[in-house]
Amino acid sequence: MSKGLLIILSGPSGVGKGTVCTALRPKMPELIYSVSATTRSPRAGEEDGVNYFFKSREQFLSMIEADQLLEYAEYVGNYYGTPRDFVERTLESGKDIILEIEVQGALKVKEKFPEGIFVFLLPPSMDELKDRIRGRGTEHPDVINHRMSVAEDEISLMQHYDYAVVNDEIDLACKRIESIIIAEHCKIREL
Amino acid sequence: MSKGLLIILSGPSGVGKGTVCTALRPKMPELIYSVSATTRSPRAGEEDGVNYFFKSREQFLSMIEADQLLEYAEYVGNYYGTPRDFVERTLESGKDIILEIEVQGALKVKEKFPEGIFVFLLPPSMDELKDRIRGRGTEHPDVINHRMSVAEDEISLMQHYDYAVVNDEIDLACKRIESIIIAEHCKIREL
């Protein structure tokens, strides 16, 4: 049995990574979704090992220490990271696993897992991205401009990825990602 | 506008290249099929520029001379070849073109067109291939064994290809080829 593939779906904030991942689930039921570890408290209905692996700060720091995370970051006082073990066990079992992650995190995963398939989700246009970022709430123009400039920086990192998928329509974006996974399974790898 | 892709569909004789190509037409109507040049006479209903480019022996030899063929071969006294011009004009127009060809011919195309996407069509098993070769007619066992040994040699050349597609079911094989083409359009090429 051959090993599964690790697919990393990334892209600037606001591009629709989460929406595309959710739409992909019923289309590719055999695809496993990576479960993050976090130090934040479980919210109502969240299950350990399903939504997140819930860890104490001490446990998380010792995972970092032991190189048990493919990447990690701190957001508003809590740690979030990708447990290497869950990814590797899934791949060993012959199943594909997808990891939805920010651009900086994806580049860290690439250092530890260069054989991953790195997919960059692109907005149809920068105007469209601005609309989506603006549409999220009633943010101050400075905040929107800052987010746009971060997004532009992130898009300039696309060259480190294997594939670019335009998120013009969810179904089309899903079909492109599904096609990439099927094609990668057909790829003849050098011995 | 970006250039189209050249897809080379190849594999051992008996694997079903022609059947897969025919099944692919209605599924991918935008895909252009390469038209071969030949010195054989047109059969009833065959049109110049549609089924083949019909050439005199002299014309064909001067095309070889002028390096106007991506590959060519002689079968039972007639020449067959792939005109470079038709392929290049299609690619320049932004359209994808598929070329169905024997293994030796594909490797010659690769020398002149390394940026092509080389897809190797595989039988589900060697037993299945033997059945298909046997099923073609009432051939002598020596002929069948010779064809099988040629097919084995050809399969050993698969390592020079980019993708391997198993022809277990026509529809699945078509979906894999379609996926490869979609994925290749999403690929981020190094600058």
C-alpha cells in the first residue's frame, strides 16, 4: 500500500480557505482533515481529537520542545499548532490528509515536510479580496488597508508553492483541488 | 493569454489508448487532437487536415529534412508523423492539444518538446493486457508472446513519463487524464 499525500491549502486571509475546505468535505469524503492542537479552552460542543487536540500550556510547550509540531503560532495569548504525529499516522495508513493554514505556517510546514503538496488559494482579483476583507465587518479603513498590504505580501510568497487555485467559484475551486490530488496520485516519482 | 499544454498519451499497444481518446472527446470538448501526417492514401470518407494531413512521399521526406515533424515512423511502407507546426500553432492560440502515440514515438517527442506532459496508460494487470492482445483476433501464440514481450519492454520506459494512468475503467481513466490537465494548469512554474 502506498502512503497518502499531505495537501496544504493556504492563502491570504479573506480568500475563503475555510469555505473551500468545508465545501470539499462532501465531495471528497475519503480525505482526512488535520486536527490542530491548541491551548485555548474548548467551546461548547467542541470535542477533543475532533475539533482540536486540547492541551495545557505546559503540554504544548513540551510538544514544541520535542519537535512534535509541524508548525505553531500564538494568537491572542493561545498557542495553535499542527501535530506531526496525527499527520504522519494518517499518511502511513495510506490516506490523504489536508491541512488548512495561514501562509507563514505553510512555509514552516514546507521546511519539515517538503514532499507535501502546497496549494495557494488566490482571490479572483485584488479588488474582490478587498471586498471580502471589507465585508467581514465594519472595520476602520486603516485596518482594511493593513490587511490588504499583508495579503499582498503573502501573495508574493506564492512562488514557494506547487499549485495556485483561483477561488472564483467554490465548486470550481473544489474541482481544481480534487484534480490536483488525483493527478498527484498518478505522478511518476523519481526513484 | 497563456499558452496551451501539449499532452502526450502513450502506452503499450493493446492498452486502449484509442478507446480512451475517443471517450475523452465529449468529456473535454475544448481539447484539440493532434492530426498526423501520412503518405498512405486517403480511405473513403477521410478528409485532409481532419483525419490526416495527406502528403506525397517527397513532401514527407522534405518535412523530415526541414525538422517539421516532432516524430515519425514507417509502418508497412508508409510514413506517419506528427507535424510540429499544427501542435505549435494550437499551443500558441492558448488551446491544449493531445497526441495519442506509441511509446517510442513519445520518447522522440520528449527530445524535441520536453515541456510536454507525458502520460503513460497502463493495463490493470499484465494478465489483462494479454487478454486484450489475444482478444484482437486469432493470432498465433508466438505473435501474442512477442507482443507481450514488446509491451513489457515499453512499460519499463514508463519512468521517462510524468504520469501513469491505469486504464481499469474508461471513465476513471478519462477522469484521471482530465484531472492531470486541470492540475497542470494550476501548477506554479518556476520563473
